[in-house]
Amino acid sequence: MGIFPEIPVAEWITAATEGIQEALKPIFTFLREDFGDFIEVFAEDWLMNVPIWLFILIVAVLAFFASGKKFGLVAFTVIGLWFVANQGLWEELMNTFTLVIFASLISVIIGVPFGIWMAKSKAVENILTPVLDFMQTMPAFVYLIPAVAFFGIGMVPGVFASVIFATPPTVRFTNLGIRQVSGELVEAADSFGTTGAQKLFKVQLPMAKKTIMAGINQTVMLALSMVVIASMIGAKGLGQSVITALQRAQVGPGFVAGFGIVILAIIIDRFTQNLNTQRGDNP
Amino acid sequence: MPVIDVKDLSKIFGKNAKKATKYLDEGLSKEEILKKTGNTVGVNRATFSVEEGEIFVIMGLSGSGKSTLVRLVNRLIEPTEGSVMIDGQDLAKMDNKSLREVRRKKLSMVFQRFALFPHRTILENAEFGLEIQNIDKEERRKKAQESLEMVGLGDYIHQFPGQLSGGMQQRVGLARALANDPEVLLMDEAFSALDPLIRKEMQDELLELQESMKKTILFITHDLDEALRIGDRIALMKDGKIVQIGTPEEILINPANDYVEKFVEDVDRSKVLTAEHIMKRPETVDIEKHGPRAALERMRKEGLSSIYVTDAKRNLKGYVTADDVSEAVKNEEDNLKNILRTDIVEVSEDTSMHEIFNVIHDATVPVAVTEDGRLKGIIVRGAVIAALSGSEVSLNGDLS
């Protein structure tokens, strides 16, 4: 120490966070209240009002078509969901599902355009790469602190923290997918006189679709992995059951809630993977 | 006016291209410039023009800059200096919008590795150039379909490229390029990735299509046989420079320098040289004017055992042999009609040596080269062998 006084990094970050909080207050308020209400309506008034048998049936039918008319995924879906309902965790499952859906959707909506931007510009790639590394390696718990500062407690800060943690794969894979499109195909598109947008939508994105979908799959899985962490700041769902069980040292209920998360994870994973087929692929 | 007119076109890769162009002015070689500046000279002051309906081949080994050159012509690669006039407009100085317009309407490209879009069906590939011009679906499908039928793929339109063989894929590439009816086709090693047999088939087909299309074609290849086969004119490239431009014959017969000479050394001449190149001025007698006596005299003087007989307009009538003529002289006949023989092997001026080779060993007299029944020249066996061996082809260009 001595010559070098401690650099007040922590103070700076706190000050910056407070500054942001103050500057963007109207936006945060809107997100906390209106968006928060919408999430709640989505989970409690819509999803939970669907009869359990109907919900399972719909998911089973979707699974049938998503898996190319095979019955493995259908059977797993039916048994898995029935098990969760049987354990009295249906509401928690719906809340968790809502959190994952919103976090993933927002991540993809933010991630894909950034990925495209990164692919089109070397400079943007150079700037964003360390930012993405930072977002992914910073312990996810840390995001909870500004999330609470901005949005209080509940689902919204949970979605916020999940988005920060889950967006990087979509950005990275979109960038990678577009950059992987063979140079000759890009030249071919150019040689016919495409505009930048035509090249992107008719050649690059369709060709990169598989890679982008792999990134989205990762994003959804990361969002799901945030479920337990987000429940520490009041996000409802299966995560909350895990935390409660942990606090009370109840092994049984803890594992049951954990199974619920695993089941949801497997169903979502298979769904997103099976959607990932490309026209013109050799069977 | 030429359709493509390229002047002093250069491409230097890397930073500080300005400095490297200065070295080019000083006449430094590609290696010296690389050593001094770290820049790679892709194309060094290329100048050539391509006339309407011509197949102009740019030929060179890998690294000679030919692929760069063709990409400079449609500006897939930004030229360092020089001009590319397409129909009198300088592509090198165009803004992006006009450049797109020229690419859409006037230039189409066919790629070495086909560059088909794997996620689109054959029909959707073929219509790509029209689709991006926002031509309505029905019309562009119709044109794409016609174009696919032209290359013989009308039945495959709903397949994906991955389901087709290489040769078929390149037909799709060709159909895609032809669908927007461009003036100019740029073909970058279009047939190089194909098997030799398929390659030859595609070359024939291109020539056949060209008969009716009359496009202006810039064709890039590293295969000299291919260049000689399809090119109306050929430009030979080395180290980014064009070392010689000429017709296939000119390049074979008058190589501009050692490099070209070495290049053409191993060429199968039988495919390139034609009757015109090896025929000789024939000794003839006129059936109206000359009798057996005159014919015998002429044959004795020239040391021939037979002689061709024509009429006053050089229409070929047949030939007579020395034996028959002596007989006729003895019998005091006064014309050649009775001893005229007509079992002649006839070829035309553009018959390839390859074919001549096949007929000449059956011929008892020199092969006659005719055009519309008129005798233009004769070919003796020795000339064929000399030409095939590549030694001293005596060009009879003055024969007419």
C-alpha cells in the first residue's frame, strides 16, 4: 500500500449504479410496474388458468411434431409434466416457465441484432468480445445487486439478471454463424447485385440458422440455470422451492423441486434442438 | 465498341498500396515488391478488351492473379487503380447503387465451386438474380424454369443442390447466371472442379449454348487444353501480368516468350491445329486445258506420282496417277476424263488434325482440303506427323 492509495472502484460502481438508477428512473419504473404486471398476468391469469390436462396435451402434441412424429419425447413430456403436477409444483413450474420464456425472448431479441452487427464489423467484434466474456464469467449472483437496485424484488429483476447472463451465447453464435457462411456464397450474392439487407436475409441468416439456433438453445439453458439464483430476489417458481428447502434443510422437497427443473430443462432443450433443422440438409 | 474494356487494371493487397504502385512503375517484380513493402501484387496493369459475343479466356497457373482479375471486373475486389469499362461505363468509379444495377442487369458470374445456396431449391437458386431485382414471382419462376431447361435440368427444379452431382450443380450455376439474361458471363474456373469427362461435356455444351446465346464470356481457367478448346482469344497470365493475348493458334505457333512456349510445349496439338495450318499449295492440272502429255510433264517436273485435276474455277474433279497418264500418252488419248479417279479423301479447312490423322492412313493420295467443292490445298502425311511432333510447323497462311 503506502504510495498507492486504494482505488475506490467499489464506490465508483455504486455511484454509477445510483446515477443510472436516477437517470433512467421512468424506464425502470415502467418496467417494474407495467412489465411486471404483464408477466404476472401471463403466468397467473393465462398459463395457470389452462387446465393441467389440456396443457399437457398441447405440449405433447407439439412434442410429437417437433420431434418428427416420434413418441420418445411425447412420452417423456407427458410423464414428466404429470409428475410435477402430482408433486403439487404446477404453479411453481408455470412461474419458472414464464421467467425462462421472457428472459430467453428478450435475450434473443437483443442478442441476434448484436450478433449481426458483430459479424458485419470487425471493430464491433473487437469491442463486444471482452464485454461478452465479462458478462459470462462474472458470478451470476453479482447481477442480482443492481437488479434489486433498479427493479426492487420479484420477477422483473429475475428476468433482468437472467438476460444479462443468458444473452452472450446468442450474440456469439449469431456472429459465428454469419462469419462461417462460405466466402464464395457471399461473393455469389454480391455478384448478383444484392443490397446488404438482401444478402443478410436471403443468404447469411438462412445459412447461419443452425448455428444461431444452437446459440439460442444455450441461451435458454442459461436462463433456466438462473432460476434458482433469481429466486433469491423473490422471483417465484421452482427455484424458490429449492431455496426454501435449503433454508430448512429438507432434502426430499429440495430434490423434488430440482427434478422439476431438470424435467423442464430437458423438455425445452429437446424442443429447441428439434426445431433446428435446415432446408436442403441431406437426411 | 468492346463490351469489356480493361485498362491498366491493378490490384495490390495490403496496406501502403500507393508505395507499391510506385515500385510497379519502376518495373520491380512481384517478389521484390513483396520483400520491400509486404504487399502482394494481385494483378499488375492488366489491359485487354473483349468484343461482343466473344469467348475471352484468361489462362494462368494458380497464383497468377486470374481469379483476382475476374473479380476486379465485377468489383467483388476493389481495384487499386485502372479502369473497367462495361458498355462504356467505368465500373471502378461507380457508386454502390449503380454498381448493383450493373451487376444485376449486365454481369453474371459462375463460380468454381458452384456457390449454390444449399437452403434453396434448384428453382429458387436459378431465380435468385431475378428475385433480388424484385421481379414478381410468376415471371421470375418462368424465366428461371426456362433457363434450367436450357441446361437440361427442367426435371430437377424442386431438388436441393446437395442432391445433385457436381456436373449438375454447375449447370444450375450456369442457369442461375443466365436467368437474368446478362450481356456478360464471368466464369471463374467454372469447370475446373468437375471430372475430366464431365468437364469436356460441359465445354461442348457451353459452346453449343454460345452458338445461340452469343454472350460475351470472360472465362478463367488454369487448363490450357480447355482454354484452347473454347477460347476465341486467350490471355496468358503470369505473376499478375498478362504476358500474351492472342487466338489459340497465335499462342501455339508464336509464343511471346519462354514462359508461354514452355506452357504450350505439352499441348495436344492435334486438337488445336486444323487442316488450314498444315495444308500445302496443290499442284493441279486443268481438265479443260491439259491433256495427258501436259499432266505427265508436270508430274515429272515436280516428282509426283499423282496429281489433282480441277476445272478452270479450281473445282475439284479428281486425280490421275502417273501410271494411268503414261498409259494414256501411249494410247495417244487427248484428255484426262477416261483415267480420272475420284476416290478422294476430302476435309475442310477447319477439320482438326485429330480427325485428319484418322483418315490419312487410308488415303493413297494426299488428302484434299476443299471448300464448297473448290480445292484449297493438299495435306501430305509428313506434314501431319511434323505438326504433331511440334517441330517447325510451316504455316501456310499465304495460301488462299
